[in-house]
Amino acid sequence: MQNKPLVSILMNCFNGEKYLREAIDSVYAQTYHNWEIIFIDNCSIDNSAKIAKSYEDKRIKYYKTKKNMPLYAARNIAIDKCNGEYIGFLDCDDIWLEDKLEKQIVLAMDGHDIVFGRYQIFDSDFITALKPAINIGKLSETCTTNGLFKSNPISIGCVLIKNSILRKYRFNSYYQLLGDYDLWVRLSISHSITLLDVVVEYSRQHESNTSDLLSDRWLKERRFFYRSYLSVSNIFKYPALFVYILKAEIKGIGGSK
């Protein structure tokens, strides 16, 4: 591939030692080699820093926050450290398939500013697939704003996005759970989102997942999310938003995620 652009890989870590080496090794296993890892240590008190530094590779750029920060605030800090033309994300408990970057960069260089792939959820040892690979559905509907209000098929670890776009939109640091989903919806209003219809990430489900630990915050963030769209003048362009509101409140009553 001619003129391979640099890809910055954001890894935000807080006490991620248990699975961290597997995650980083999946970057080293990539068939696309022009990358850097922006590693943000969010004041971990385990061996995360030791593991990240053990690679002794200038492509892994280690930064430690002055204090523990909410996830999306830390991700915004990471964005400012990126040198790459494109940015990807990898959580410390997930892994990429080896051709993830190579396949996505072809689409990116062909003019697709936001590319995402499919993912599959496994148990903590990556032995048993807990769910089939996520079914994206009809591309023409799924990647629109209205389609995203219906469901979110995009895992942050499956995304490759142009640096200039991410710097412009950034994450809303209010969120602890819905920050990436909120970003996809905002991007979809003015940008096209392109699906690479292959599995590019294995996501690990385990007892320490952030979404489980913060389960009491789901309704609060859902309400903040949908209220931010109720005041827009063209709200009736997105009838699925009203379905989202109904589902959010029903889940709130039931106390589930």
C-alpha cells in the first residue's frame, strides 16, 4: 500500500493489568504496521503501567493523568496526543483481529472518513462466543441518525475515524457509559458512516466491565442523551427517537440496562 498513513490507537486504562498484554499484543499482530499507541494511564494502582512500559517501544506513548478522570474526559485528553491521520480505539480487555487496520485503512484512504466493522462477544477467556457476531442489518438504515436511535451496532473498538473529524466533535465528557454512542449519533447528522462488513474485534465480557459496574447510571445518561435532541427544530425527521425515549423509560422502571 502506497503512502501508508499513521494510525493512532487510543488505549485508556484504569487497572487493566489482567487482560492488557493480550490487547497490546493484538496491535503488534496487525498486518498494518504504521501505528502508534496513545496509552493513557488513568491513575492505575495495579501493574498496568509496568506492562505498557515493558515493550520498550517508542510507538507506545505512555501518559499518566494527574488524577483519576471519567472515561470520556480521559479519551479527550488522548485525542490531543494523537499524531496519526486516523484514530482507532482499543479497550484494555478486548482484542483486534490481525487484519483490522489493514482492511479499514483501505476504505479510509478511499474517502470514507468514519469506518466501523462488526464485533463478537466472548467470555473472559475468549473460548466461548456468548453471542453471534453482531448483525448490522440494512446498511442504508443502520448508519443513519434515525437508524442509530433504533439501535447502536457500533463498538468503539471497531471504529477507524479521521483525526480531524474526531478533534472537531470530540466526546461529551459528561458521559461514563453513552459517550461513544452520543458521538456516533452527532457524527451521523453531518457525516456518512461506512460499514466494513467483517468481524474486526473480539469483545470480552467479564465481571469487571464498566457497563456493569455503573449500572445505576444508565437511566440518568439515557435521559440526558435524548433530552439533548428534543429541542432541535427538525426532531420529526427522527421518529425513532421517540421509540428510544419509550424504551429508555421502560428499562428505567424495570431497573435494567
